[in-house]
Amino acid sequence: MMALIVVPIACGKDSLPPQGKSENPPVPKVIVEKEKVGKEQPLPPEVKIKLKKDGKDSYSWELTGSDVDQVLKVNEKLRKQLGGEQAR
């Protein structure tokens, strides 16, 4: 009789979850990375510079371009680096 009691308990134990542990199985981490879809920053407007140097080792320049703000930035940068005045 004892053999009959042991067999059903052993079979029933495999199909039921353990009583002491009620944890869910660990969930795998999923990392999602988005690709940057070809929308790159446009190039700044082109500014053409005609640089001139006179006999006194000073510089002057003529700037042309379609974007006034960009032309003014280039002009200010040239003034700081070359220390000259812009030809008008």
C-alpha cells in the first residue's frame, strides 16, 4: 500500500510548481536602438572670400554669400584672426 501512495505523489510533484517559490521566470532584457534616418544637418550657406594683403602687412577682404547672418559671422571671424578691416 505504501508503494501506491509514493508513486502518485512523485508524479504529481513534477506537474505542479513548487510551493516555496512563487517567482516568475526572469524576463530577458530587450534593448531597442533607433537608427538615425538620413536626416542630416544641411551644410551652412557658402560664403566666398577674396582676401587681399597690402604692402603694410594688413589684410582686407570682400565677402559674398546668400545668407547675411553667415557672411557677418565669417566677417567677424576674419577680423579676430587677421585684425584687418573689411574693404567696402
